[in-house]
Amino acid sequence: MNINNVDIMHLKKGEVNLGTSIMAVQFADGVVIGADSRTTTGAYIANRVTDKLTHIHDRIYCCRSGSAADTQAVADIVHHHAQLYTQIYGEAPPVATIAALFEKLCYENKDQLSAGIIVGGWDKENGGSVYNIPLGGGTFKQPWAIGGSGSTYVYGYCDATYREGWNEEQTIEFVKNTLALAMSRDGSSGGCIRMCVLTKDKVERIFIPGNELPRFWEGKEVLGSAERVSATSV
């Protein structure tokens, strides 16, 4: 499968950007991936309900951030090669192989692309696994990965909250809360939350509309500052 010298169109003016919040989290039986749904063109919100979770193979999805045109083109190319892999070898490709294809494309075209990818999925060799491919290429296998413009606001929350050994329900709640928090802080993230649970037995899509997003942090900043002022005055 030769993927050298790929010709990918890059939008120079009025670029449609997935200024975004994306993440994937590994748990005992698989992976939960999720993303917001806002697509922007400069300061203009071009689409409020974009689906940034892209099907690559039966049990493998990716989350996309960066230029919408670039990430769609790269995902289409990898999807094509994933189907070829199955035809040639008679089985599904490992998640690591798909991540390597993304990394190769992103690295070899790094001067023409604006694409940050998170790959999550399940395979029979390794179970659930998550790979982060940041801008410019590179592959990093992690128990959880976040990306996009909203990720800068929630690294501390993720570091403080994540625990190994979570089950599916706990992992879904973590992804939902993290994305909601990022969307509340980042002007380029918003809309609704789309999630997908990938295990040996299922691919389950989950949709959280904008009016049902968690707001567990609201008021804590004000209450905390009031308590500190009271303690200082005493």
C-alpha cells in the first residue's frame, strides 16, 4: 500500500477550521471517543452540529481537529487503506496500523496539512487502545488523549480526575464532563457532544444535545472566592 506523495488540497483562504475539543479514553473492555460539534470559518460558526467522529473500520474511529478539508481528506485515505488491508489479509487491521498510516500521512505532508488526529478502537491483539497524532505527525499511545483548541483548558481537570480501572459507564461520564467543561471555556468549541463506545461486541453512538450538557462546575468559582474573602476578613 503506497501512500507516498499524496496530493491533498489545502484551503488557504477562508479555511473551515475544526477549532474543537476531541478526546478518547481507554477502559477495560474498549475505548470511548468523543467530540464537540462546532465548525468555524474565522469567527463565524459555519456548522453547529458537525460529526467529528469518523468511521475508519468496523471497530476503529478517529477524532479530527484542525482544517476540516485536510482532516477529511486524510481520514478518507486511511479509510480506503483500512478496507484494502481487510481484503488482502482477510481480517481487520490493528489499531496501531491505522495510527501508523495517519502518522505517515501527517508527517510526510506536514508543510501542507493542518491535522490533529486521535485514533481509538478495539482489536483482537491489544483490546482497546488510543493513539494521539498531533500536528506535524508523531504517534503516542496513551490511556487517554485530548486535542483541539479546547484541550488547553482541561488538561488539569483530566490529570486530577482520571483513574485507571474505570468501567464503561464511568469512562462515558468522564468524557462527557471533560468535553462539556472544554466547550464552556473555549469559544471555538460548542454545540452538542457526540460519543462512540467501541468494544469487541458493539459500536454504540451516544448523543448529548446542547441543552443537556453537564454544568457541574457552575458557581464554584464564586462560592470559593466568597469563602476566601470571608476567611480573610475574619
